[in-house]
Amino acid sequence: MDSVLIIGGTRFIGRHTVSEFRDRGYSVSIFNRGHHENPFAEGSGIDHIEGDRTDDSALARAQTVVNPDVVVDCTAYHPHDVEQATSIFDDADAYVYISSGAAYGEEVVPKREDETPLCACTPAQARDETAATYGNRKAAGDRAVFEAAADGVRAMSVRPPIVFGPHDYTGRFDYWIDRVTQFDELLVPHTKLRQLVYVRDVASAIRTIAESGTAGNAYNVGTHTIPTLSEWLELIATACETSVTPVFVDHHRLAAVGLDPDVFPLYRDRPHVLSTDKLEALGWKPTPPEDAVTATVAHVTATGTESEVGPDHSETQPVLESIVQ
């Protein structure tokens, strides 16, 4: 396999996936509408084909221009997107769909690819655009991958939980970096164990699956060990060469001041843990959390990235003061 077409490729997971394949000697092209700044300027060796992935003719043109060995689908948010792509690229050596840990339909620990049921997806949900149906639509995309593989396409999927790292436009992990760099004490809601994954590990997992995965299979990707939120905060503080004291609070005290724990990034009221044994059996290895956090903090510090999610300090400070006093 020599050539890769990445559908998307300029923002977060796609951006790192471009670098992963390029650095491994692949010829890489990206296909997108050009609505976001392209970090791969002239001279980078990355070809850009402009087009809308929901336009069958545009996607078919990309297939004709590149004739890729590998297709990585970063922007398939509806099952029809996967059906369309696996049909157009049915002769590719590998098609890898980026699904999500949200595709799982049962709250069990850990969630395993070949055991844990996926979310159901009604026809109305399959066409929906809201966050409420995200997991349903990703699960339906997984099923489209399995159907394509049954028809002879070497189609596979990767399921990450929340992803963090450089160029994360969601700001979820960056919120806590912001707080650690500014304050000695942080208000933190009691939250259940939640697995994360470093973006560069997602990119390396995609390449590993393309090279060594089995058609019709899904592969979880995530940290090998699973730090608690307080442990993530300690890692951030170490990377920032500071210290921090988390002050934990339950939802009752938050509700008293009009705060819902869901507004805090990385909060979850049920454990969310994905088994990564299947992916690691292919030879994939994750980055140690301390190294991933150090690289993320360095990027956020160097670029001056500011998170726009989560409650303001003015909202959390009264609760914090009432607990500490």
C-alpha cells in the first residue's frame, strides 16, 4: 500500500492522520470542501482535492484522481456517508471509518468490540444532525462497514472515546489545562471513570488497522491504563510545573447554585471504558499518558489556545469558597 486518501484531513484527527501516513512514507491526498484552513501548504507533499463528500460525483472524482490504496473517512457522520464511500472505494486495499465509543448501546465495563451491543438507529435518527443521535448514527455507520465487508470490501472501523491533543478544536481537555495554569484549587464534579485517547494514538491506530486489520472488524482505541480525572489534573500540573488541589463536589451542591455537572468537560455519570486488547494484538502501542499530556500542554502553551467550553471561574468560585471555608 502506497497511497492514502483522507476524507477530511485538516482539523484534528484527520490532521494527525495525514502526518502519520506521510511520515511513514505514504503518498497522501486530502479531500474536503476547503472550509477550514489547510495546514498542509504547498511544498508539504500533500495534495488537496476540493469537494463535498456528500456529493457522489465529487467523491467519485477523488477516486479517479487518486485511485488510493487506503481511504480514511474522518467525516462520515451518517450511515449513508459510509455506504456511499464503501461503494465508490470498493477496490481499495483498506477503508477505515472513524466511528466512536459512543456507538455502544450498553453501559458495561469494559466495552468490547465483539460483545457489547451497538446503539439502535431509526431511519429518522440516521438523517438527524443533532448531538443527541451521534452515537446512533456512528453505530449505523459501523453496521454499514460490516455489510460492505460481507460484500468483499476491506472495510474496518476504529472506535475512540474522547480524543485530546494538539489542535483539538473542542476545547474539552484544554479547559482543564486553562484552569490548572490559572488556579491552585479547582472545583471538580464527582465523575465516574472515563477513558480518553491521545490524538496521535488514534492516528497510529488508523494506520495499524489499514495495514494489519481484518475486514469487517471494529477496533477500540484508548489509553492502556485509565487515569481518573484527578490523575489527569496531576499530569497537567506536572507538565505545567505547578501544583493543583482538586476540590470535589457532588451534583446536589452544584444544583444549589444552578450548575449542572454536565457542563464540566470530561464529566460522565457512568463509567466509560473500552477494551483495547484487540487493537494491541495487531502490534499497536499507546503513548504513556504523561508524555501525551506534556505534548498537549506544550502545544496549548505555545499557541495560546483558549478553551471556550465549561463554566467560568466566576460560576465555580462561590461553590469552591463555600467548601473550603
